[in-house]
Amino acid sequence: MHMLLILFVVLTVVYVSLSFYSRAIRRDKLEAEWDAGGISTPREQFVKDGLKAYDGSLRRKLILGVYIIPVCLVALTIYLVNFA
């Protein structure tokens, strides 16, 4: 039970780190796109709208794989060791 708690804490730290990193990368790309020119909306509004669109994107949902994949691998390992 303690090992599952430790796994959950580690996966949460990884998930939060990846979320912040991915969001920062997206913000940088939006700012670079605005700096390249040709966009009539104010910079802050453009970035805000872009990040709102990012929040509903598939990429953001795929980061949840940080929880799903390791848990499935642990469950598969337990099954194979005990029942195969």
C-alpha cells in the first residue's frame, strides 16, 4: 500500500511538471507567432485565447498518460508474476 502511495505522489509530481512545461512551451510559441506579425489582436488577448484553446486540446489530455501507462504496467507485471 505504501508503494502505491509513493507511486501516486511521484506520478503527480511528473504530471504537474509536464503540464507546466507544456503550457510554457505553448505560451512561447504563441508569443513568437504574435511577434512574427500579422495579428491584429492585442498580444495578451492573443496568448490568453491560445492558451484557452490549448486547455481543451488533445495534447493536454495525453499528458494524463503519465498516470495510466505506469499503473497498467505495474498491474500487468503483478498479473504475469502471480498468474502466468
